[in-house]
Amino acid sequence: MNPAPPNHAAPAVEYPALLRVVVQPSLAEAREASRKMRDFLAQQGLSEDELQTWELAGAEALNNAVNYVPAGRAHLPVLLEVIAGTGGVEVRVTDHTAGFDMPGKAELPPDDSEHGRGLFLIQTLTDSAEYLRGGESNVLILRRASPSLARRPPHTVAALEATLAPLTEDLAASYESLSAIFQFTSELCHTDEPLHLVGKWMQELARITSADWHSFHTLDASREWLSRVVSSNDEAPAIIPLDKALPGLAVHAIVGRQDISFNAATKLAPEDPLASLARSSSGIVHPVFIGGEVLGIVAFGRHVEADPFTSGQINVIHTFADFLGSQVRMTQVQREAVASRVFHRELEIAANIQQSLLPRKIVQPPGVFITGEAQNAKHVGGDFYDVIHVSNNCVMMVIADVMGKGVAAALFASILRSQIRARMDLAERPGDMLTWLNRTLFADLERVEMFITTQIVFLDVSRRTGRVSSAGHCPLLLASAGGEVMEFQADGPPLGIVERQHYLEQTFILRAGARALMFTDGVIDARNLKGASFGLPALREWFASRASAAMSGPETKRDLLRTLDGFRRGCPASDDLTFLLTCDMNLALTRSSNATQNPPRR
Amino acid sequence: MKISTSGPSLNASQITELNSSTAPAVRDEIRAALKPEHTALVLDLSATKFVDSSGLGAIIALQKTMAPKGGTLRILNPTPTVMQILELTRLHRVLDIVRST
């Protein structure tokens, strides 16, 4: 902090930098303003000594402007303006005081005076101090040459043009980018295949940024690798594994969520999928995020002998790539929405088919009550049941579960139902019926790698007998009036597994009050929120108790549904739930068996 | 600011600024801490980064407070910035300035 040399001419100010601060009239605000002035001048490159000088001179000027303002004008702010140019610094302080006459040379007060040094400091620290008095306000103008500013490169027109040139270039590139985005959006509205446009517009972006090569990879649904969408170069990898153990430009960009720049000096890992593309180039890998989720990466590069991308070109790449990413994501969302609509429509069709397979009215042989239930889970499967009139005293009951979901499963259920009804000559021999069905459907099922579990019961109420055969289906439960439950296990694998399978059958005898339960695995696989399944033992126990209690057929059906609902306790069904319940109303069912390979288990 | 007593001396230190908005309060606080037995006041300005004319006025005021009872004011280790303004205003001639290593 040195006094200004005497007789120094006030410097002219050229191409100035300007600070303007409105100061509320308080001493604390005045001090804060002088700090801002110091910071501003520091940014202009003034030396520490110059900064201390101006901080003190400015503080003194502002203090005077605040201290001497009359009460009636105390609400009016003080204006501080600082102008820094090559010639030096000019500070203007506009006050609303009554003003004073600036002495030609302020003298120091007596040594023991507590006041009167402000003007002396102002004049001593600056080259010139003018005070212009006005009607409403006055302006104190301080000037001081600045050796630091004088050493700074002059702000000539040429220098300004040099500064403006890259800005102009960036602006032009931004304009091209914006223009391209508008054009892209327009074309997007007139195409059914927006992804086809991506390649074209990546080329356009490469042209705007003067890139020699480019590539665009998007994250696969598995989120384990990036798949190439477009590339200007065959060396771009088709896939890039997102393996953190194999770091590379792409992994670094995505994990770090930031651009990765590279040039000829960058050491690329040999296993980096982008190494062959990026080698001998300069450029960037830019991760594209949509809503915080990674969508993929774009990479742009130039041959090493070319200049690297400018910041403006990088900005263009950011802008356009992020826009392109949002369009790709939007396309993906639209496709997923279409697929979802198709899927739900398929489910509707499947549900309609499945419902059409169920008998509208169940045939009721004399003395027996038969009832069925079929509930679809979220995804419609191939469950169905059927009760077919054979003669006055005989019915054939079928329950089946086609492996798989949707229309295909429903169609196979439909075919199975038709085939069974086409061979009612085999109704009395369920084993033969299954053997024939297996041979008939085997080729079709094998081709689509599907299978069907099926259980068929032929019931003759006049002879008080039944015959059951099962192709890989859940066991038939037979409960006596006393609550004794027997299981009739499967007689062979599901239809569609073994081409020349011969299915045997088992025979049982009817007794009064007995009941039979045919069901699909949706019944015993019903799960609660803890993930536990209802299970066969619980079903057996439930069936025994209801039989011994002589619960009516309709009530038994309702009770089973209530029991399963109570077990699930709000847990949604994960599989179709289908069962067929037969209750003897006056006869007993007793079991006898013909020769069978799978004797019932007690 | 920290004020402490060392025998007949009252020491004020850790004064970061003596400007127009803080100097009157510093002055008044020191005056309030002065007891009749204090014959010396030491202003430690080693941490003072900015002093303006109001700060100088406060220093003069404190000197005038000590003088009537035969006491002294001593400026201890002023920073170069503060020393420059003391010299610029020629107060270095009338103040007892002590620099220690």
C-alpha cells in the first residue's frame, strides 16, 4: 500500500471490466462492499499491494458516504462502481449527503485527533480524487494507475476477436445442433422405425463436430453388457461387457457417470473393448443417462493428427447424445407398451378360451353331486376340467393342466378337450384314453416342448364303481364318510413326455357319503406371504375333516375356497387353481383295485 | 477479540479488523475492561488484517484514555498492512510500537 506518485496523470480506461454494487447505507454494508471491490480487482490481476490500497481507499469513500448522509436520506443506497482497464482503476461512489468541498490537498489532523484522516488517506492512496456535487447526489471519482493492469495483454480488437472466435464457433455448432434436433424430431414424427434414424443422425452429429468416427451402444435388458446400435467403424465392438473386473473406457464412463476423454497418450487396457477404436485417436466416451438410469454410451473420436474436440463441440455431443438417448428410450418405452398391450390382449384371448372349455352346466348322475372351480391366476394357464355325459348312470370327469401360459397353453387345452370328446368310445377305460391321447398329441407337444398333466375318472353310479388313470397329474383324493383318505397316484408321466407310454388305471368302489377330489397343483401350491405352500398333507387333513362332518357338496366347495384364501392371507395366487369335487349323496364308496402298478397310498 | 490481564497490563489481542463498523465496539469493550490498577494497555495487532481511519481513531481514543492516569498504550506486532497505514498517517511517530520476534 503505497501513496500514489505525485503529478501522475489520470489514466484512461479502455475495454474495462465493471463492478457495480448497490450498498445499503450502513457501515457494515459499506465494509462488505469494499471487500467485494477487493475481490473483483483481485480477479483483474491487481497485486496484493494494489488491492490493499484500493480496499482502504474504497472503505474510506464508502464510510464518508454513509456517515454523513442526513436522516431524511438514510434510506437511499450508496452506489459503488469499479472500472478496471489497462490504464488503471477508477472507482465511483455516489452518495446522497449534503456534499462537501474537496480540498486541493487534505492535511492530516493533529496527532491526538480521533477523526479527520479519511480524506487524507483517499487523496494519498489515489492518483486523483474528484468530487462532483449534484442536486440529489454526489459522485466521488477516484483513479489510480495500475502497474498490474498495464502489464496485462491489451484488450485490442484483434485480441477480442481471438476471444470471440471460439465463442462464435461454439454458438454456430450449438445452432447446428439445435437445428439438427428440430429436424430429427420432425423426421421422427414421420417414421415407424425411429431407431433407423439413429444411425443417420449419429452421422449428422459426427459431421457437425468434425468427428472421424463414432459409435452408439445401449444397455442390454440384462444390464450385463452394452449392445452396439450404430457405428461408423467395423472395429466398434458388437457388445461391451459391463464387467468392473475388466475396466475400460465404457465401464469407467458408466460407473463414474462422467465423460472419459482419451488421446494418443492414454494408456488403454489391451482387453478394453473400445481400445481398437480409440487407439491413435482423441475423443470422448459420453455416458447417456435418462432419468438417472444409464441408457448407454456414445463415443466420438478424431484421428490423432487432428485437433482435439473443442469445449463447444463437446457440449454439442452432450446435448445431441442426451437428446438422442431420450428418443431411443422413448421408443423403447413405446415398444414395451405395445408389447404389454399385445400380451394383455393375448391373456384376454387365453382367458376366453379357457372359460369356453369349462362346462356351462355340470352333468349330475343320480345320487351324486359334482361341482367344479377354475380360477385364473395373473397369467392365464392351461387348466381346465370337463364332465362328460356317457350314459344315464355314467360320466367321465377330466382335469388337466397344460404346461405353460397364455394362448398356446389354452389352445392345447382346447385340443385336448376336443380329442377326448372325439373318442368317447374309450370313456370307460381312462387308461386307454390317456394312452391314445399321448400318442395323438405327442408330436405336437414335443415340437413346442410342452406337456400336459391329465387325470380322467370314469364313474358308474349304477355299479357303484369308478376307474381313474392319471398322466403325471396330482393324486386323486378319495375320502370315506368316516374321514379316511386315500390317494391315487399318477399312472405314468404327463402327455407329451414318453411317446409310447401305456397308462394303466385303478378301480374304486362307491360307498355312501364318500367324496372324491380331483385338483391341479394350484391348490396345493397356494402360497402365503411367508412363501410356505398349502401342501398335500394339509389338503388331505382338510378333506378328511369335511368328509367326516358330512359337509354338503356346495358347502365343501365354498369351504375349500375359504380355506385356501385364509391360508394365502392376501398373497396373490401364483398359479391357476382348479378342482373338481364329487360327493356321493346316498351310497358309500369303497375301494377295490385291479392290478395296478401304483397302489394307492394310505 | 480476547482481553486478558497480566499484572498491571491489560492485553487485547485477536483483533481481526478495526474498521468503521467494528472499531467503536472494540474501543468501548477495552475501556470497560480497564481497571484503575491497569497502568499499561497492550493492543496486539498481529492478527489485524485491516484498519481504516475509524480504526486509527479508536487507537487514538484508547491512548487518550490511558494518558490521564499516567498509563501507556503499546501497539504490539502490527501486521505490515497495519504498519503501512500507521506510517502513512505518521502515527508511528506518536504511538509506542513494539515488534517482537
